[in-house]
Amino acid sequence: MSQWGNLDNVSLKGTVTTTNSTDLVNGYGGTEFNSNLRAGDYVTIDSNKYQVQNVVSNVQFYITNVCSTNSANVKAFVQKGPKN
């Protein structure tokens, strides 16, 4: 079972780009969001933590609130929610 701490965070494949004031995250460099993310997971992008709302494809997902910064091609880390 996950301990829900930073030690449980894993790096997502590829990089992501965010735009301030939107809730869409775009992936680059071979991202596989369909395989790596699900609604309810938390992602950390440029030291900001967001909850995943919906995974659209391997290269796009939505978060539950708008991004607080512009970030281009940065690593993202995922904190997985509990397994059902």
C-alpha cells in the first residue's frame, strides 16, 4: 500500500508542458498517460501539485484546477492513488 509520501512518487515518461490559467497538460517525448495515470492520481509539475481529473490520451490530461505557472518540457512526477 502506498504511504502517500514523496518516496512513492514516480517520474512520468517524457516531459510535460503547462500553460498558466488552463487545466490542460500536454505531454512530449513518448508520454504514455493512458498507461501511467488515472483520475484521482496526483502529479507534481514544477513543485506544484495537481489532481488528475481526466486522461484524454497518451499526450494530454486535465487537472482539477488551473495551472499556476507556465512550464515547458519539464519532468512530472505522479503520486498514485490507492488501488481498488
